[in-house]
Amino acid sequence: MATRLNPYLSFGGDARQALEFYKGVFGGTLALNTFGESGQQGTPVADQIMHGMLETPSGFTLMGADTPPGMDFDPGNNFSVSLSGDDESELRGYWEKLSAGGVVAVPLEKQMWGDVFGMCTDRFGIPWMVNISEA
């Protein structure tokens, strides 16, 4: 799988509606995963979107999620740039360079969904997400 670069949008509880709207605009295939499906059944956020991905016929990829409890939702600053793929050495190299001189919010390490994932803000204030899936 080639490494992918795309926007990742954060929402304040209406990610499902927003991503369905974008599907109506751009077409394509929309995959949605809820917090409940990820082990948070019976919580107030169980039906909210933990991760959504729209892949369009034009080759666009748009990802998004509801902001999880404990994280700030800040309209106007609710995006990240996402790098994802299965080339571990390439993606770790990007991570090292992007996080150098920046702030690491989530260390690049194995996550509950099985991938290696990290979040940082680079030295210019741009938020990044890096996700390394198994080949």
C-alpha cells in the first residue's frame, strides 16, 4: 500500500452527519467506526464516530472523527494532516522529522486497534497524525 496524505477533520459530536454530507458532495465509499464498537459501549459517546473515512471516485480521501472526551474541540482549529500506510520505515522517518522541535501529543506506539499511531504538532504549529498499519 502506498503512503497516503490527507486531511483529518475533528467534529464536536456531528461527525456522522458531516461525513455523510461530504459523501453526498463527493460520492464514494464511507466507512464509519463508533466509539461503542471500540470498547466504549454504554457510554455517552458510544454512537459517536471514533474514525470515519471517505474514499471518492476522484481519488480524494477525507478522514474525520468526533472529538473524544477529555480533548478540546476548537472550531477553526479542528484539523490535522494524516499520513498513513504500511511502509514502517518511511512513516517512522516522517514522524521523526515532523516531531523534531515540535510537541508530541500521542507517542508513536501500538494502539488498541492494532496499528502504530502517533500525533504531534510540528515546529510551525501544524498538527500531524501518523498511522502505520501492518503490511
